[in-house]
Amino acid sequence: MALTIATVVCAYNESRLLPGCLYSLRAQTRPPDEILVVNNASTDETGEVARAVPGIRVIEEPAKAVAAALRSNVDVALTLYRSGSWAA
């Protein structure tokens, strides 16, 4: 059975650094079978830059989803933090 390797790159406003990251992943001795970029509601050209690299799949995360996830994470953190200490 062959092992499948996938790499997920989460990116927010990384249009300048993203190409180097993606081309490095593709140039590894054993490159991933799939490279997925999750564009976390960037306000720059991150999505377009990622799509310009051959073999890269891009998922666009809308700003509303990012805000909801952040809000959810804060709610969880506040629930875990009680009386000045983290709950186990």
C-alpha cells in the first residue's frame, strides 16, 4: 500500500513569501502528493499567487468564517479559564 502525503499551508496575507514555500515543498526529495493552501481571508493576492504555482489547490476561507472561528476559539478559551487558572 502506497503512502499518500498531503501538505496543508494556512496563509493570511502571505503573497510575498508563499511562492518560496510552495516551490520548496514541490522540490523536496519526496514531494507531497497534494499541496493545499487555505487562504484565510487575505486582503492581498495570496490566493492568486498560490493558484499560479502548478499543482496547488486553493481553498478560499471567507472573512465571516474566519471571524466566527476566532470568536468560537475565544469562547472555548474563556470557558476553560476559570478563577484565574486553566481548567484541566
